[in-house]
Amino acid sequence: MLKVGETIFIPKYGAGIITSIENKELYGKLYDYIVITFIINDMKFYIPKERINMYNIRHISSKDEINAALKIIEEDIDEINNDWNKRYRGNRRKINTGNILKIAEVIRDLYYMKDNEIMPPGEEKILEEAENMIVSEIMLVFNLGMDTAYELIRKS
């Protein structure tokens, strides 16, 4: 069971801290909500306790997992799938897993495209989303500010 103060990760949103567990009335019925504050945008997210399993919540990554993800981002690649639709769907699937190593692959591939000036504008949003997810974990695990965390992933 999740507890106040616990650090967690939710795919599509990133890392956050459970700030409270609150009771709220909705349509005449009382519900328990887990309140999560996300690191990147200070957004509060209310999840009904009874629906918590639908969100694929996991604990934030370890330092070793983050370091492994940073190594993936730094890897060189020789080619990229030219089919925009397949690439987009594949990247979206990887992000939705919440697996930090898969998200790092998305960043690596999109950095390659950006560096070679072949990234379509639609994929810039995916890159931003993937960066935010990893940066939020780096901030919590290494206790770094946002700018420093971005520098870690963009130095490659």
C-alpha cells in the first residue's frame, strides 16, 4: 500500500511524491484519494484508492537504473526507422511502459534525429515528455535541481 511521503513514478506523468491521502465526497459517496504532487510541474494528481492499479504506478528508479538509462542516452545509433507512424507508435508504447530504460531509448533515438535535423515537429512533444519523465526521477534520486538534471541527460 502506498504511504504519504513515498516517491513514485507514473507513466505519462513522471516522478512524484505522495503528499496526502484524502477523503472526498463525490455524488453523495465518500472516496479515499491518494494525492500525488509531480516534481516537474508541481501538479497535484488525485487517484481514487480503488482505481490505483489502473495507473501502473511503480517506485522511482534506483541510482544504478538511472545511470544505466543515462548510458543508453549516450549510445550512438546508426539508423532510425523511416516510417514516421511506426516510429511514433513505438515510442509511445515505450513511454507508456514506464520503464526508464525504454524511455531512455526514445530519448536517444529522438536526440539522433534532432542532431541530424530530421525530427518532425510532432515528435518534439514526445521528446519533451520523455525528457521530463527521466528528469523528474533524476531530481528525486540524486536530489538535483531541474536545470542540473536536464544537463545530465543533454550532455551526450
